[in-house]
Amino acid sequence: MPWIILLTLLVLPFLLAQSRHAAARIGLLAFWLGLGVYVALLLREARRIEDDLRTQQRHVLENTVGVHRVEIAGMSQGSMKGVLRGGDGVLSRPDLETFRWKFRDAVPATWFEPRQHEETEPGDTLLFHAQWAGPTSLEYRVDEANARVLAQRTLIVSHDSSAEHMLRDHALSPIHVGAWALGLWGGLWMVVQGVQEWTRRRRAAPGP
């Protein structure tokens, strides 16, 4: 089916441009106007994906003694990571384990283990990688011995590298290529029709 649409986009303007009927001229005008509208929609979708790529959830962590929960919203790709930012340096695994982090739902997650090609900002502590599409709750426990460790730390939840790859390379890049190609194709036929109309008017103009 997509190849039929592509073939139509390639052949139709040639057929319309060859016809001298007024309906064909209106059809060619509608063709490049329609492509312009579609390109605008593609660019709007590209902006939405770019905003999605920059999505970050920020949660200031409580460090008072007791059990605390953080409500995490779902991410569009269902593949996310959480890091701890701020505080006094990067935390060690033994320090992290004392908080007994867990998700209240059955979220497939790995804790404290960096993945290949996964980057974190300098000073950030990797907390988890998780595969989960919907909202969930993260639970942790604070006692008097570890309360100071979380002082002034923020949990940052964002897309992980695999989600960023899907958004950037499999969604955003094809949209940009398609928008440029369709925009140039529509612009070309806008110029062709403009030249044709100018030629017709010159031929129709009465001589001196």
C-alpha cells in the first residue's frame, strides 16, 4: 500500500501538469497545497517527539525517617532510567542498598547496574533501569543511619538510551527526511505551475 501512495505522489503531478483543462490546474494547485499542509503536520509531530526526548521527571526525595513513595508517570516508550542528582557526590552501591528501593507494581527493573552505551551526567548516581509503560510508585525506606545520604538529592527519571534511540533514529529522523522530501517536491510543482500560468497569460495576451 505505501508504494501505491508513493507512486501516486510521483506520477500525479506530471499528469496534471500536461493537461490544459482548468480542473487539472486546480488539481495541481490542490496537490502542492496538500503536500504543504502534510509537511506542516509532520514538522509538528517532529517537535512533539523532540519535546518527548527532553522529558524528565524530577522528584525531590524525602530524607526523614520512614517509608516514602514517589509517584512516577509512564514514559512514552516504556523504557526509562532513574538517577540521583545533587547531594554530596556519587553514592556507592552499599549506600543505595540500605534504602531497600522497590516498585510497588511488578515492574521489570535492574538496580544500580549501568548498561553498555548508557551515559549519566557527571555526579549523578544511577538508580534503576525499568521497562514499564504506565505510572507506578517507587518505594524506599529511610532510617537514622542513612537519612543524611539523601540530603538535597533529586530523583531524575528520563528515557534510557534504547528509548532515545527509538525516538531519535526510528521516529524523528524518518519524519525529517520525509518532510524535506515532500516539501521540496511540493515546492517544485508550485514553481512549475507558476511558470505554466505565466506562460499561458503571455500567450493569451493580445499583441500590440
